[in-house]
Amino acid sequence: MHSKQTVKYICKTYPSGNQYFYKSELITHDSWNNIQSLSWSTPRPISKRTFQKREKEGYKIEENFINQRPAQVLAFPKILNKS
């Protein structure tokens, strides 16, 4: 279990209204005394319930609004089956 200083909970919200929740932990690649070796781990998915619970407990929360255009749909030409 990580302390409140070494973990953050992330909420990503998209224009469609979809929300995705993640947890990221502070890790070291050398020593805790070497501040240059500290970095955040790859975000791991968590549930909305866990996110809300940790927010109430006072953990660090990061909320991001992802404003990107929807994906472009490409139509592939139909291939005639020549058997």
C-alpha cells in the first residue's frame, strides 16, 4: 500500500461524457535519495468507486478533460469475390 504522497488517482473525461479512471504510483529506478530517479508508473485502470473512495480519503486527484476530435471513419472499397 502506498502513502498519500506516493500515489495519485487520475480521471480522464472525454467530450462524449465517458470517464476513465486510473491509479499511478511514484517509483524509483535507483534510490529514494536520488530525486532524478523518481517517476510516475504507467497508469493502471481502476473503478469509479475506488476513485471516489480515495478522493474522499484525501489522496491526490488529477482530473483531465481530453478534448480531441472523434476518429475519422474510412470506407474501404468493396472487393469482388472472383471464384
